[in-house]
Amino acid sequence: MSEIFGIPVAVILGQLTLGLVNGSFYALLSLGLAVIFGLMGVVNFAHGAFYTLGAFAALLGLQWFGINYWAALVLAPVAVGLIGLLVERLLLRHLYGLDPLYGLLFTFGLALIVEGSLHQVFGATGQSYPVPPALSGVVNLHFMFLPLYRAWVILASVLVCFSTWFVIERTRLGSTLRAATENAPLLQAFGVNVPLLKAATYGGGVALAALAGVLASPVVLVNSHMGNSLVIVVFAVVVIGGMGSILGAIVSGLALGVVEGFTKVIYPEASNIVVFVIMALVLILRPAGLFGRE
């Protein structure tokens, strides 16, 4: 069997594939962050908390109401998105026009409240969510047996990410959303309900985080702190791609997942920091990010 750096090619390809799975979660979460920041200018530090809420919504929906996985893929993001819409209308909108630091502090406090409440009610012990029967098999890639569910995660994330990019960048609705960011008073003068657009944008962004939570629930244990470490990595991904860049968030998320997987093979000790090393280099060489505007 051929080798690279003394490591069998099959092992490297296997880790790259698993890295792509992680990258799918990074891309989907980064997309929601990029949408909220790019269209609203809000640094949403509560993104990990909404990701956790999506996973809990799927788990509790199954345990309490018998809602299956396929229904949870729709219902959980809608429910969390409505929560996000209420948060924006009742609380977040009062911070518009102030220094972005206030929005960051508010969403950070919101994240602590959500995670603390979940911890108080459900404890720290993680609970497993069953893989849906239709996705319980494996796919033979010849260099590894990839669980069918992980292949589904990659496919679903890529479809959602690029569909969202298309809507925002290539449709009239997306043009209206971008116009609300660039010149809200003018758009309001044309009769467009800008406050409703902003609320829908925040709700849609956190719904994407909740969708990632539902997709992750059969892969990781559902617990109150599952979004803590992940959201830090996702912020790094957004910075690398370019704050507010939709395409940058998607491409950087997928690519950095693969880089992280490759690092686990070549130098496992660095796999936890490689994303942050890349972020530091990008900030030094191109502060606006790879796809951001100077």
C-alpha cells in the first residue's frame, strides 16, 4: 500500500473524509453567523446556544411527543428561529446604532442564560439521539467504511449552505436584505418593513444553527454545553473566511474541517490549534479575511 510521510494513503483519506464531516458542521454554523453579521452587523455569540437548543428540541420532541428525525429537521429550526425572532424584536433591536460591543456582550449573556438553564433542568450528563433507521448503514469507499449518516450530514450541509448563498446573493429577496443593511431609511421609504426583515434575518440565522444541532444530535451526546467549544472554532472560521462573507463562511468551514482532519494524521497534537494558527496568519496577511472586503 502506498504511503505519504510514512502513513498509509487509506488512513489519510479516511481522516480527510471525517474532517469533511466536521467541516460540514463548521460551514453550516459559520453560515448562520455570517448571515447575521453580514446583514445585521451583530456578532452573535449566542450562536452555540441556539445550536444546543436545536439538538435539545430534536431530542425532547422525540422523547415527549414522538416526533421523528425527519420532522425534527423542519420543526426544530422553525421553533428555534421563532425564539430568535422574539429575542430580536424584544431585546436585540434596542442595541442597534450602538457600538457592536454591546451586541456582543448581550448575546454572550444570552448564551450563558440558555446554557445555564439547560444545565439546571437537564443536568450535565449527555443523552444520545438514535440514528434514523434509513441512515443506519455504511458506505464502502474502498479506503474506509463511512457511516451512511455522516455521508448524509455532508450532503445536507452542502445543499443548505449553497441554497442559502444562492438566495442571498442571486435572488430579489437577497437583494432586499442587503439593501436593508446598506441603506435602511431609503428602503423603508419604498414601503419595505425593514424591522421585520431584520427580525427574520436573525431568526433565519439562528434557525441554521438549530439545524446544525439537529444534524449533530445522532453524532454527539446532546448536552447543555455542546456548543461551547464549537462556537469558538466557528468564530475563527468566520474570521478566516471574512466577517459577513457568506461564500467565505461556507468554503472556509469545509476547507478547515479537511485541514483539521489532515493535521490529526500528520501531527495529532496540533489538530486542536491548527484553525487558530491559520486565523492568526490570515489576520496578519489579510485582516479582512480570504473572501472579505478590505
